[in-house]
Amino acid sequence: MLYQTSVETPLGTMWLVASDAGLRIASFRRPTTKNTKESNKHLRQAVQAVESYFAGKPAALAKVAQDLEGTPFQKAIWREMRTVQAGSTISYGTLAKRAGSASAVRAAGMACGKNPLSLFNP
């Protein structure tokens, strides 16, 4: 079962989709998920985290459970993205190395582009 809600932000409406295990999508484009229910504990926590983020408390985003769908490598990249300090940057090469595949630089870049939780995994 998937759950969907939205939250108003200074950048516009953010759409959130979660499963029973955690947040799956955070997007400024309305997702095309079907047969969703209105809310669950992960969505409520995500809404509070987004509101806290825009109130100047970004640490709240790290506390939201995630249930990402992707390849094992994509999931490794997304996990590593969460470890980058706010305001810092790293290269795709460094990200690939941290995810266990130093030669997969392009794949790391592609995983970044497919990140469904860009606010949560910057």
C-alpha cells in the first residue's frame, strides 16, 4: 500500500509518497501513483521534517525512514549522499568509491539524477 500527501513550502507544493516501510518520493511534481491512501506515520513525519527544514532546522530530514526503490548500487549511492555534510560537495568519483565501486563514476552520476528524495538525500 502506498500513501500520498502534499505539503506547502516556500518553493511550492511538495508531494510525498510513502509505503508502510518509509518515504519513497518527495517531489515538486505531482506523482502519478494510483490507489493511494491519504496518510501514514512516515508521511506525517516527513511533513514535519519538511516544515522544520524550511524553518531552518535541516537535521529533521535525516530522521525520516526511507523505502527507496532502485538497484543495489543506486541505493548505496543514495545512502552515501545522506552522509555529505550540508553545504559540502563531493565528486561523482568520490561518491562511487564510497559506495564500493570506484570505477562506476558515470553510474554514480546517473543515480544522483534518479534520486527520488532530493531534499532528503541532497
